[in-house]
Amino acid sequence: MTHRYTVSITETAPSGVFPPHKKAEDPSVWARREIISRSKVENRVSFFYKDTLRFLISKLGTLGYINSEDKVTSVRCIHAHPERTISKLKEETNIILPIISISQNTSDNDDKRRRNSPVLINEKYWSDVKKRAFRVLSLAPRPVNIKYSVNIWSKYKSNLDQLAEQIRLLFNPHLVIENMYTNTVQSYITSELDRSSVNVGDRQDRIIRRSFDIDVEGYVPNPKFLITSTGEIEVLNADVEIY
């Protein structure tokens, strides 16, 4: 005996409204929001200018000249504006010439090297203690041009010429700035000028002076943040060197 079954299917449209689907947040949007919210005064303060000046002083302090006795003599490099240096030379008689002074003139933004502010910089930091790499995020650094004035003060032209030639070789074709923030920033000599004083009094010693204008094309860094294995974000210690 053969049995036959008839099955009918009825389609009905349910009433009501489906709940809206929440779109997942883009990771870069989340990271930027967290970085901005966690950036406080203490980790926004940068010593980039101070460390750059300190590096230039240390480099210029390695120069020297051959004196009249054919001996190599080191030259002292100080941080002082030209006006302050002149007043010290007039007030103090124990300053030994030649001497080199350096001062920061101005600093401004470099629009040609500027990056869009929402750009995230992704870096890796290797920990010798934990023997593993960590992911570090930060907002794009701000490009700046820092202008310095380097002056050589001397009594004799031969000593000044020796020091001037060493400075030209030091920036041939550029000098790389190295500090805890970077080891890729470049500095250049933009101009050189003889600023010797011709008219002096009868009882005053004649001091000759050569001036160099130095431009440093640097980046002021933003605070760096560590992405942990659990997906959390933490402020990175400012003493950590990232290269």
C-alpha cells in the first residue's frame, strides 16, 4: 500500500523592527582617542630643545687648535648670546681665548615636513629584561626648524681659521644630532660671516669673531604609549630610548 502526504508551507512576514547593528570601532580611532585622553602635562613636556643644545655644545667642545708652541689646545664651548659673551670678555680678564659660544635664535614649524595630526606612528621596543618586543604607539611628531648661532672668539686669526675649518668639516655635509629622542636629525651650516670688531680703543685688545648660522631640522615627539598583550594602553616611561 502506498501512502501519500501533502505538505503545504505558508510564509509569513514577522512584524516589528530589528535592533540596529552596532558597527565595530576602527582600531586607529580607538587608539587616537585613548592617546589624547591619557596625554597629560607631565608626559607632554619634551626636553628635545635642551638635549639638542647639549649635544651641539658637547660636539663643539671637542675642537682645538695648535698654539704657538705646536701643542694641541682644547677650546671651551659655552652657551651664551653674543651680547652676553662680549660683556663677559670685557668684565672678566681670566677668560682664555679662543672660545666658542652657541645660542638658540628662533624655532618655527616646518610645513613641508608636516604630517597629518591623526597619523599614528607604530614603533617596536625591545626589552632586554623580558626578552620580548613591545608595540609602541604615538601621534605624529611636530617638525620644527631650530636656528642656532655659533661664534668663535679669538685674538689671533690663525687660531680662528683653524677652528672655523674644523666647524666646516664637522658639518660636512651635515651633522647628525643624537639624543634620547632621535639619532637621525640633521643640522646644516646656512651662512658664515666675519663679525670682527675693527674699531677698538687704544687700551683694548682686538678680538676677532667668526659667526656661523646653524639650522637643525628636527621633530618634537609626542608622548609614547605601550600597547599591552591584553589590548590595554599604558604610558611609556620617558627614559626609554626609541630608535
